[in-house]
Amino acid sequence: MASMLSRLFARAPAKKSSALGALVALHGGGMAAWTARDPVSLAHEGYQRNPVVHRAVRMVAEAAGGVPLVLTEGERELDEHPLLALLARPNARQGKAGLIETLVSHLLLSGDAYVEAVAVDGEPRELHVLRPDRMRVLADSSGWPEAYEYRCGAEVARYDQRAEPCPPLLHLTLFHPLDDHYGLSPLEPAAQAVDLHNAASAWNKALLDNAARPSGALIYKGPDGAGLTDDQVERLKSELEAQFSGAANAGRPLLLDGGLDWRPMALTPQEMDFLEAKNAAARDIALAFGVPPMLLGIPGDATYANYSEANRALWRQTALPLLSRVAQSLAGWLAPAWGPELALKPDLDAVEALSGEREALWRRVTAATFLDDDEKRAAVGYQPRGAAGA
């Protein structure tokens, strides 16, 4: 049976002159294509497609959502209050943990988070987190936000921020040096690393599907420098794709005759330092989100001596600062409905990763003979014994 290439060159090719010689390029390069910097594209390419981004966001959000919040009025800690009841059951679908997780996730992915308060008789009764990609800030003539517009399909809702006693919408942002109204997501400076990591995974998958063949060129050594006709070039491409590409054709030998020679044109994975480039991109992503790479299973990082130290760094440097900011914003927004001195803060005693630090603090305070009992309690974050509710 005649081979595919024998049939292809059954008739003599017409002579064509070319300054490049007789060459058939099967694969070509191109300009790098980067993900757009809008929230929808970043969330799709990052959180929905990239495992490092997905796990980093989940890790920070779930850590923040799992910490109890302490409500105080002045120096007195409150065990029962309408604000605590509201946070415990903000709406019919979420509890306190779900609300905080959603808020923190939106902040990390888009740089913005929005909470709507549904009030009855001037008192907030429900809290709902709204999607940042559907929200638009409406500024007044001086540049200050006076309202927000939320668009869902054909429906548009307007939130007037001049309502009393508290505005119907809370807008949380991460710092953005070049925008007055919208925040900067950690995903944006990490976008190139996300694209590199995704492209490495896609390249690896395509390489497997293509029988691990490197890209290259078929060089035709025709008589007297003759080249291939356009019809022969198209037939050659289609025959190679049909019979020698894809996982089903893995390992199938390629018989070259009729003056054809194969020249690889791509770098090998070793030459590209493929795995290290992918791991370096993963470390850049973890750095942007403030998650130690060790906790994400990324090799090659020896910054922390052990897993416990890395876990403590996650809490101290990322999760707790973000949770404290969210708690302060919620209290500052909702407190006017009940009292201006209300404050929310994380309960550090409930964080298992910080138990060693708390134990060391208690030992030092207990050994401080120059402090009385109330001063010692204040030093570790407790109210005096004589305070109501102690």
C-alpha cells in the first residue's frame, strides 16, 4: 500500500521560487495573549480555572469566616445584642461564616465587596452580599459617591447613600492608588503569573494529546530547488493532523519520503525549565494573596521552618488583618442603628494556630507581679472582673 507521502508526491510539483527555500512550517509562534483586567475575566481565569488562586482565596476566606466576633460597647463585652443576632443569621441562606467568607472572597477577587442592609422600622434585619461586577458607583459633582446602581439583567436598583440612620449599602475596598471609588484586587498584579500557570497546564495537556511531539517543520528537498504547490501544502497538513496528531495516534511512526526531512523547532521541556517556571508562577500567585506557598503544596519554598510557622504567618499577616478590617467596617456601618460605641473585633482565643502565642502571653502576664488582676486581664484582652457580663 502506498504511503500517505508517496500518494502526496505522485505527480511532480510545479517549480516555485522562494527566498526562504522549500519549507513547510507546521506550527508557528505568536504574540503573548494576556487576560483582560476586568473583574469578570480575572475571576474566570483565576478563581474558576486556576487551582492555586482557588485554593488561596478559599484558604483566606474560610479562615476569616471561622473566627468568632466579639461585640463590645465601650469597655464592656456584650453576650447578647441585636447586632450579634443579625450577624449570626444575616439572611435565609447564610450564617455569619458564610457572610464573612463571601465578603472576603469578593475583596480578594475584585478588590470590592458590597453588603446591602434590609431595614424594618429603621433597624437592619437582613444582610445580603451583592456581586461587585454588577455594581456601579454614582458620584456627585464633587466626586463623592452619593448612590450605587446595581444591575441584574434588565432590572436596575438604586441605593441612595444619604439614608438614615445608616446607608443601605456598605462598600468595602482594597487600596487602589489610581482609583477614587474602586479597589485593587490582588488578582490583578498576579494576572500574568496566573496566565503563565494556566498556559503551562494547557501546554502540558496539549502535549499529551499530541503524543508529546515537539513542534517543528517539514523541509522538502525537491529537485532543482522546486517547492510544493499550494494544494500539496494543504494536503500535507490535513494528512498529518488526521493520522499523526492526537492521543489516539500516540507513538505512531512517521514515514518520510519524497525528499521530506523533519526539523524540530521548539525548545524541550528541559530547555524551558518547564516545571520550575510553573512553580515560580504559582509562588507569585501565593505571594499576591498573602498565603505561604508551603500551605499550597508548592515545592521549592523554604521560607518557613515548618508547617505550623507558615500557618501562623497566614493568620497574622493575611487572615486576621483582613477580618479585623471587615469587622470594623460592619460595626461602623451598622452601629448607628443601636449605639455609636459598638465595636466588633476577632476573638483571638478561638484561633487554634495562635494558641502557642496566647499561652506565652498568659505566662508573661501571670509572672508580672507589678500588675493587679484587672490590669492583667486587660493586657490579655479581657474586661475587668467587676464589669457587667464578666
